[in-house]
Amino acid sequence: MKRIPVILDGDPGHDDAIAWVLANASPMLDIKAVTSCCGNQTMEKTTYNALRICTLIGLNVPVAKGRVKPFLKPPMVAPNVHGQSGLDGPKLPEPAFDVVPEDAVTLMARIIEESDEPITLVPTGPLTNIAALFMAHPELKKKISHIYLMGGGIHHGNWAPAAEFNIQVDPEAAAYVFAAGVPITMAGLDVTEKAQIYPEEFEIIRGLGSKVATTVAEWFDFFFQYHKSLNGYKGAAVHDAVAIVAMTNPEIFEVKDMYVEVETDSEYCNGATIGDVHGVLGKKPNVHVLWNLDRDAFAKILIDAVRTYGEVSE
Ligand code: RIB
Ligand code: CA
């Protein structure tokens, strides 16, 4: 099977971490690098978390620090969701290796330039690094085959009524990426809020018994504390993992192609991903918007991915 070369960019973050556990377990993906961004926590904290996650799952690839802050806005961080560390809950191993000397944009550009085939980008945090890459190296856009991103929401937000966190943190960066002309699959809240893993499934994962499985279960224990406070949530919405599963198992999703742009100058809707659902603007669709998923299939894919890290019989 021809593996897809990918670069993971995120702000771990519990769901980023679980997304990377999934990506690392997939025989379909060839992870070339990991880059950190400022989102759920400061870039320093998300970088430390990225190194610890890679150490835990045995992902020995270049890790580079992303930009310190969004293009125009101050950092927003989300300790109420992910804790002060950005990845509260289970104790994690100390990093087995350090970041590379290059910054995220320089590393991404080098990998894309040197690659014999187009690279897929999988940002699961604010799009600051991706926009910076496109601004600094517009000639490389033709060597990027696809962007599978977690962000946005056509019908609603979660950090503001109309804006999802990743987009709201850096709307200018998001607007630039959505307008860049690189194919995008958007895992927005319309689908990711349905990608819930239930407490009984936490226990199935815990029961696998490996260090990774135990850690993932304990990430869910912590992450669910926030979600159960939200009305109607029966489980923890693993937003970022949807961006990975959209690549490895597209068959479990309903997708709608539409023209989407990002609001960057509004008192009430700044950071909103405005989707032209009915095509009233007559503009060519620029985004494959994930609209629905088979939740049970999603949960099985996640559990089976964790199982690849080993099963420890009682
Ligand atoms: O709105 C959900 C997104 O914000 C996820 O990527 C989560 O990790 C946070 O970054
Ligand atoms: Ca994230």
C-alpha cells in the first residue's frame, strides 16, 4: 500500500494527542514531522507535550517549535479544557529527544521541498504555522496534496457562538489558508461534536492494558470532565482525531463540498467559518466539509488503533 506522507501540526491538547496516537498506528500514514502551535496552551507547553507524546508512542520524527503567537491576536489558551499543562491527567514520560534547531515553518518547507511526492498537512490547532508556511513559501503550495484540518463549524461555534476555537484563536491565519487554493477537508464541529467516545469505551481502551492504552484512557478521563459539563454530551468529543480518520477511513463520513470563507472583521462573528451550503454565491467550492459520520465505526477504529500498541492479558 502506498503510504501518505503527512506532517502533523497541533496544540496538544488531549484530542491532538489521541489523533497522533491514531496517526502513528495507521499503516496508511508516513509521518514526516510534528510541529507545535500556540492554541490550547502556550507554544512552549504544546511543544513539551508534543515531545512527550512522541516519546510515549515511539514516534521518532523531527519535532519543531511553531510560532509563538497568532498573527494579530494575543494567545487565548484553554486551561479549562486541557489543564494548565495543556495535557493534564496521566503522568507522561519525559521527552526522549529535543526539538530540531529549525522552526516549524523552516522544517515543513524543507520536508516538502525534499519530498519526491506531495505532502499532506494535518493541522489540529490554530492555522498560524500553516498560513506562515504559505506566506513564506507560496511556491510550495503545489507540492501539498491536501490539508485535513480540525477547525471551524458551519452551523455554530464552541468558543464563541459563531466561532470554533482553532479558527477564533487566529482568524487571519485561517482566512489565508482557506483562500490559499490548496485542497481542504474540514473536520468542523458539525461532525466532530458527533465523534464522541463514551465512558464505557474508555474502559475498553483501559482494558487493553498497554502503557499507551492506559494513558489514552486517562486522557479521556480528564477530557470528559469538560465535556460532561456541556449539555447533551454522553461522551468526550475527540475533535482532532476526526481529521486523521477522514484520511484513513473516508467511507464512514458524509461530505458536502462548499465555498467557505473565514470572517475576520466582525464584532459578533469573528472567526466564523461561513459556509455557502446552498451555493447562493455561485462560487466554486473550496472545502470538503465533513457533515456526518458513523460514530460506532469511528469508535471501533479508535479502539483498534490503540490495540496496535499491544494488549496485556490480565
Ligand atoms: O474546538 C476544538 C479544537 O480546539 C481542538 O483542536 C482542540 O484541541 C482545541 O484545539
Ligand atoms: Ca487541537
